[in-house]
Amino acid sequence: MQTPRTRFLFAIRTALLVCCVTLLTAGPALQAQTKTKTPESTQTAPVKTGFVNAVYKDDAGEHRYVVFVPLDYNPAKKYPVILFLHGAGERGNDGLKQTQVGLGPIIKQQEKTFPFIAVFPQAENMKERLLEGWLADSSDGKRALQILNQVLQKYSTNSNQQILTGWSMGGYGAWSMAAAFPNRWSAVVPLSGGGKTESAAQLKDVPLWAFHGAKDRVVLPEESQRMIDAVKKAGGEPRFTLVPDAGHDVWKVAYSQPLFDWMQNPTQQIDPAAPLLVKPDRKQPAAVDSETPFVPALMINDAVSVRLGNRFLQSLADAVPSMVPADMLEGRIADIQDWTTAQGRSFSVQFSGISYKGALERAAVEAYAAGTLNIQLGIKDVNLYISNTYVTGNRHSAVAGPISVSIGHQRPVWLSFDVRPFIQGDQLKLKLIRTRFTIPQDNWYVSGPAGVSTRGIGMTSEKVSSGLIDGIYGSKGRIEDEVKAIVPGLVDELEKQLSFSEASQVVDAVWPLPVYQPRIKLWPREVVTDKQGVSLNFGLTVAALDPTNPPATVQQVNAFGTPVNEIPKVTDLQVGVAPGILKPLTEMLVKEDVARIPVLDIPGHSFDPLADPQTLQQVFPDLKQYGDGLQIWSELVLTRPIQVEDSNKPKSASDDPFRFVVPRAAISMAIKKSASDKQWTPYAEFSLSLSQDVDPEIVDQSFSKRAIRLDWEGDSRIGGLARFAPDYKPQEKNIDQEKLRSLVQAAWDGWTKQGPASVAEIPDIELGFGRYRIQQIQWSAPQLLATFSVPELKITNGTKQDIEYELKSPYSDWGGPYKLKPGESHAFDAAMPLTYRRKIDGQLHVFTLASGSHFEFLPEAGHPEGVLYEAADN
């Protein structure tokens, strides 16, 4: 019977599509997970945005809180974070009231554009004094910081932009937490609050902006004024706004755009231009949105390599059944019409009321020959139910009751097809080579109709029933051909899904500058399939910084990375990024004069002394003449592109460094001699060069968390010379060159060793319920290679008794029994969760153990034989 393509076949195609898209997009998607310090980008499922309810767990139990996630949340972007402390009226444990007064309603008014992640913990202690509920040493205050830490770990956040604000009771908490942790906060905004003036010394360097309503009768304005005066006396420069007509609910006025702008950058000053390299009024290029035209300016070949070894491919395939919805292979089919001939008579046959239900049991993917990738789907327990069958001929007819067709009732039936990946016009294509699908005779059966009624001489129920059954059995080849016929369409649809547009994360992995990042698109350049896996090389196309004024020709840069045939043939997953791409990328920024940043905006604050008047007076004695009113604007300006090269240091088994080189840059400075000056005066410039060896390594942050640490080896090699601006006439011409060089060196060393350039957490790659974990990072010129493999599942016996248990994977029989002695551990490589079982007092205890985790048997009262828990170091 020739049947149309039905939903049943479409469901099979959908399952194949899930498998293949997961496989062939794993490489570029990985880059989103290999850079950020926080594992926001650790998630494979879409991140919920808007106001999200969450729970924090500690020894005291569960604590509800709310986090606002910007609606345009992108893991490739770093978001500033606001911690909001509510007032006394919002205490409780409902997890909601803290968003209904204060910052929450303001965010709701501008929810579509609000650029911060905002955290709303709730104070639960109802017995605390009203104004002490959020103090730094209170239980609720301590927990608020732990909740903030949890948010920093879960989402893509800028750890250098943690903003603290609170109202009323929360205003007192903001003053207290700012004094207790002054180095944590990039900005602090207390509203209608107060604090202890003796803590003012700790607050003098904290960016502060306090608000109070002049008509506040709940907390008098003098409470804020006393704190502001004390901080000024201690040497600080806090801001204070007394709102004339506002009462205690001053938050309705304070939380506005000027304050939010200040929160994001409380130190930056925008003033008229000055000569030299320094440009105090210079604004960085505005961020472009998705609708801005992407006009190519630069193309870089072989920027990224991806190796998908067969072991990783199979782990991907194992994850497919868990990713397919349970009801995907379930539905109804339109009526089927056919013709048949029996005893010289022609009959029309109509199958009506057809439904089906089945399950995707398993998938398999393997590169098994040169240029050949095999994909298989095992479909099991497919039941086709035909409610009614109508047979109609000349003066003869019959109606049959329900017929059931069962396929794969004993074991999965496999649909297998081979494809050859190739590149055509910067697109990854798939050529279908062959398709195989056979239903074994012993793995399907047809149940005859429940009842048959006939009309006409010679038409008996037995003949009709037998004829229908024999007809369906005789159509096995047609059923197989129908299934195979969907594969070409599947391959066509699969090609449409092969997109590599999310490429900015690739550059993030090696981007060293906290300045404008160009937009890029990743495109496949070469692909090779061998017996062990698939190797791909990707190029990058870089967009013009100004799409309205692009270059006349697109610059072409030849290979930086490894040729596709030389990519290591590992069996797991390996991603290589060529840091050499930094040279053409930064060269492009240098030409456009956007490779610059005020030193006070550099993450980590190690460069701050290069804009501090008292510090720079030690380098330039001439500055002392301007007294306390002196202001200094310093910028780090890149004047030649960054380079990454092989280190001259001999390599060893534990040391594999490369060299980071800045051939030429400058610290360029302008001054305001007094607060009354309206323009910056160009003052001096320190031209410098820099190089340093970097050794990448994997560090264990806990049993289940890994990070890449860049070990910046030894002291940086910084050279350079300072000079006064040509038009500036100093009273004291002496410059302490060595002092300035040491300041720059200390700033660089602080940024590389303690700042954002030192450690980046690498989350596991989630494969359905399974996972892959980074195991190695190495420099192998010209690439930085990251290798991911199956993580270790660890089981430890923390009791004083021997323990015996069994394990099985989703696709294996029970293994063991394993005997574990007190104090010892067992380790298993497991990409997928394992099922554990153990017999205690004649009863079986069965649990699912997540892959890559650490579990421990611990004794409990009444259970000396031990109870299995997930270990705390997970």
C-alpha cells in the first residue's frame, strides 16, 4: 500500500533531527560554555527571564527569594547585579513581598529594558529590631550575601559590578554591609536609612549615593546626614540627595534613570576632548542590536577547531532519548485508501481511525569510515491501531473491526543511514549515501480484526480477516520503503538547522581587553570524517565597526590554527582556539581608535593608582603644585595589535606556556588643576611594551567544578618611557621613570594574577541527563586546546562497615557486586546517570546517581550500615 507521509513518519524524522542537530552543533555551542567565570552559560535549557522565583538551601532549611533576569539575557554578556534589601514591612517567608515595595515595582515599570540582574532576598527573623534586620552580622544579612553569591554563580554576571541598595530597614542594612565589606561593592545606595558613624573610615573609598525624604517622619533625614558628614570627614566623597517633598517612600523618586546610570559607572567622567592619545570625552562605540546590518570587514581562516570523537558522539546519541518528549511518537494518522484484487474481483480498501504509539529506545552515532557518518535510531513498541477497515467491491463488501500492528515488541527496530559531511559556500552540507531499515520477521505481528461483517456471495468473515492480515504482512517491504523515503527530506531539513551564528563566545574565550568587542560570525571552512570521529575547522567573519562606513574591501587573513587533517584524532571532545586571531582583531580596533579604556574602568581596580593624584605626585613632582583640587584622567590605549606566540621557555610535562605580547601601548593622562576647570589639559604619556609567559592549567574548585587558570609565570617584562605633553610647561621637569614603570607592572600583575584574567570556571557540557567535563587544557602552538571527556562518578564509604552494592547504566545489565571498605572510594567513568541498588535487611534500596558527582555513605542513628548522600564537596 502506498501511504502518504504521516505524522508517524514525521515523528521519526523529528527524533532524527534532535539527534543530528545536537551532534553537529555541539562544537560551536561549546564555546558559550568555556569562557565565563560564572556558570550562567552552564545551562543547556533556556534561562528563564523576568522575575524568577528561587530557593536557597542551608542548614536552617529552604529560603525563598526572587531574582530579576533581563528579558534580553545572553550568557555571552556580563551583567551588573543589584542586591536589594527591603523594609521591615516586607519580612516573612512567602518569597514575594520583598518585590512589591521599593525596587521591584520600579523594575516592573521598565521590565523590557532594565539592564541589571536584581536579587531580592527576604528577611525572615520577625523578632529582630526593625532597623537591625539586615545588619551585616545578622542571620538574614549573612544569608542575603550567600544568596547573592548563588546568583553570581548561576548567571553571567560582572563580579566587579555588585551594587548594594536598600530602603528603610534595608537602608540601615546597606550602610552596615557597605562598611563590613567595602571592597565588594561597586556602588552603594542607602534610602531612608542610617548607620554607625564610627564605621565611616571603612566607607571613605566606597562609591556612595544616599537618598532621604525631607518630610520623612519614620526615619528622620538627620540619620542619613550624620553618616554622610562622617564619611566626608573620613576623607570620602559620598553623594547625598535630600528630596524636598518626599516622605519615607523616597524610593518612588530615587529609583530613576540618573541613579541607574550612576550605578553602572559611578567613577566615569565625561568632559571635553584634549590632545595626545588621551580622550576624556571619548565614548565607546554603542552596543549594536540584532537588527544592525552585519557588514563584513575582516575574514580570518582556521580560527577555531572542533574534534568530535566517536566516544563523544555516542554520548550525544545516548542523550537523545531523554531529550525527546514522551508523547512524540504518539498520535493519529489520516485514513488510508488502497486497492486490491481477490478471486478476479477488484476491491477498494479503506483503513479508518488510525492511531499509533511508540518509543524511541536508543540512538547511535558513529564515524566508521573515511567521509562517512552513520546515524541510527532504535524505535521500540510501536503499536498501530486501526479502528475500522472497509472493503468495497461490485456487489461485495465487508466491514472489519479493530486491527493492531505491533513493531519492535521484542527489541528496537533500527533505522540507519549514512551521510557524508562536506562544505559548500561556507555552509555545512550532508550528502545522503545510503539508508537501511528492515523489520525482522520475528519482531512484528498483526492481530486480526476483532470482528468482520460481510455482504455478497463468497464473502466470509474468515476470508476477509485472513486477507487483511496477509495483505498487511505482505506490505512489510512497502512499510520499510516508506520509512526510508523520509530520510532525504530529513537531511534537507537538517542542513537548514546547521547554524553557527552564536560566535561571540568564541572570541570571549581569548579576548583580553575590557573594551569594545567586534561582532563576528562563525562559518565552517573544512570538515573531515575518519574512522575515529569528525574534525571541523571554522573561520571568523568580523563586522565593520561602523556598518554605514565599511572598508572598501574585506581583509582576508590566512590560517592561524591547525589544518583540519592535523587536528588531533581524540576519541572524546576537543576544542581548539587560535589566540593568534587576537592580532588581526585588535589591529582592527587600533585602526578605528576604539582600543582604549579609562584605567578606573579596568576590572579588578589594580590600575586605579595610575589615576590617583597622590600616587602620581610621586612620579611627577610637578603635580604637587595643584594641591587637593587636582583630578587625573588616565587611559590605557593600545597602539599596536596584541600578539600571542610560542614561549621560549623549555616545555615540560607540567609546564606548557605561551607568550602574551603587547608590542606597544600607552598610559595617557590629562589633568584638571582645580574643580573649576571645565576642560582637561593634556599632561603626560607613558609609552610601554609588555610581554609575559602564560601557562594554562585545570584546577578543581570542588569535586564537580573545574576551572581554567592562566598562570602568568614570573614577572611581566614591561619597558617604556614617560614624557610630558608637548604643549605642557611643567614647573618641575623630573619624572621618576622607574617608579612609573613599577606602578604599571604592579597594575598588570594585579590584573593577571588576581583579576578576571586569572581564573574562569568551565561548566560541564550537559547531554540530556548526562554530562562531559573538561579534563585538560594545553597550549599546542598555534592553538589553545581544551579536552572534555566522561566525568568520574565517585562513591565513598564514610561508615565503619564494609558495604556491598550494584550499579547499572541505562543500557547495561547490573554490574557488581562491588565491595567498598571503610574510608575507601570507588570511581566510575559515567557519561550518563547510573542506577544504584543495595540490599539492607532484606529490602532493596534503589537510587539514581547523577554522572560526575560524589556520593558518600554516612552513618545515621538507627542506620549504622550507612545512608547514601550526595557529598558536600559537590
